Amino acid sequence: MNFDLTKEQKAIQKAAWEFADGEFDKEYALECELAHRFPTEKHQKACELGFIGMSFPEEYGGQGYGVLENVLVMEQFMRKDPGLGHAVTIAQFGSQFILRWGTEEQKKKYLPTVASGKIITGAAFTEPDHGSDITDLNTTAVREGNEYVINGVKTFITNGLQANVLAVLCKTDPNAKPAHRGMSMILVESDRPGFEATDVGQKMGIRMTSTAEIVLKNVRVPVTNLIGTEGRGFYMSLEFFDETRIDVAAQGIGGSQAAFDRVLSYVKQRRQFGQRLADFQVTQHKIADMSTKIETARLITYKAAWTFDNKGLNPLLSSQAKLYAARVAVEVADEAIQIFGGYGYLLENEVERIYRDMRILEIYEGTREIQKNTIAGYILGK
């Protein structure tokens, strides 16, 4: 059993850190945080260097890498600055639908523009009346000739204001029993008449990305915008989340490491009662616990990514990785604030911002309760 990354993977990891360390400066991050602004400049530079769309085949502007390489990049970006790291890497969210199930025409049209930074993508599942339950929907797509006419409301949509195109889960067969068998995934461009996106307002964290409510009123798209086949949208969504939950886990280990790095520097310098904080046994125990949690989260996340790339879908493992890495991220960030004391409560010292950015990891792409349901279901054979 070999736990070492390959030489190429280590090079990717190193390149990702060097990019983030050079580009994600603290003042720029604070500017974007306070202005609720997407870091367009950093996203574009990341695209130019090939960090976005790495898993796309070369003919679509990518490099043909797997989920593990994406994880390595995301971890290093988040380690330097969770806010900027999240915003830059999430800009390709939803493109996996096109990559995995899209037609050749869809891949040629969209994937190269995602990799080059010309467009931003998104995916719309959640509705006001359904929350985490996507087994039923109110959003409908009715076929009229060579078009779908889409009506409905989606909420808490990541990249909702920035996305140029979104994969939207719609009900195409209202008579299907059970309801999820009548769902389809359809691409919707944000510049189409009847498409309206409104920011949900100030958020606790991840303030550099927009989270929007999307209203679709008689939005017409060509039937060629259908991803895969009708009636397969729900099943594609499940597989999509099995992959992206590994990305969320990577966000968790990167954010955990970000908090830990700042704590480690602080306790070595801060003096209380005549000695460094690092010299107190209680501090040493906290550092030991934090480090152990992070390393454990990293191992299960890497395993989940490696398994996806080499053996295929493993919903149990991806849910375990997301559940654990997200919990560790919150715990480590919370402990970091405690060690900083009053200084940890200040925006200037970053750990409170890291905590706010990490808290969402236990909510989006399936709450921790949903992950536990998935894990228990596989273990119990349900």
C-alpha cells in the first residue's frame, strides 16, 4: 500500500501552492470579502495556468487529470485563503454534468470556455419548498416542438449571479411515479428571456461568491440543451454529488490547514505569563488534536478521490469524506479562534473568517444529516 503522491501530483500540488501564495494576498482577500465581490482577476489567472478544468480531456481545453489532482489544487488554494480558494475553484461547478453526460456538441461548446475562464457555470437543484429533498420538484420543463419551456424557482444557487450557463434540474414528466423518474437535466443560459437571478443577501461566509434565487418564467431553450436523456436527471444528480462531495472535503482539509497554519505561527510568537503559548501543555494538546484531525481528514479525502479515479463511484466513501472533513474544518477553525482569544474574533486575524467560510461545508451539497443517512443506508443495505 503506497500512500505517496506521484511525482507529477507533487508537482501539481507545489504549483498550486506557489500560485496561491503569490496571488492570494490578504488585503485583496479582505477587499473582496467586504465588497462581496467575485475575484475575477484571480480566477482568470488560475484558468490561464491550467488550474481550472484540469479534469477535462485535452481536446476540450483540459489536461485529462482526475478528481485527486483537482483535490490537490483545491486544498492548496483553500490553505492560502479559503474565501479566494473557494470562489476561484467553484467557478466550474456544474460543468461536470457536461463532461460526464453531455453531447459532443455540448462539450465542444462549453468546456473549453470554462477552462479558459470565458464563462462561469452553475447547477440549480434546491427549491424553496423542497430544500435538501430533490426527489420531487416544482420546476417544470414542457416540450413545445424543438424547445423546452421552463417555469419554476430555484434557491441557494451557487454562482447564481455570475454563471453564464447553469444545469437546471426540471420535471419533464409530471405523471412519473415515483416523481424522481420524471426529472431531467437541462442547460439554461442566463441571458435568455425570462431568466432572473437575485442575490439572497448578506451571508455568514463564502461572501466572494454569489448565492442567488433564480426565477424562470417561460424560459425557452432548444431541446439540444438536454443533458443525457429525459428522465435521468435525478440519477445524474446523485452521481454528480458523489464526485463534488469529494471537492467539499478538499475544501475542508484546505480550510482546516489554513486555520492551523495561522494558529501555529501565533502560539510560537505570543507570550503570556512569561512564556510562549506553545510552551503550555494545554496548547500543545490542542495543537496535537488539531493536527491529528486534519491528517485523518486528508487521508479519507485522498482515498475517496483515488477510489473515484481508479474504481469509479463510491457514494459511501465520498459521503464519509465530506461528513468528516467538514466537521473537522469547523472544529479546527473554532479551536483556532479560542486559542487566539479576543484577537481571534477580529477580521484582521483571519481565523474568524475561516470559521465562517467553513461552516457552510456541513450544509451545502447535502447537510451532515443527509450524509449520515447515506452512510447508514449503505452500511445497513438500504
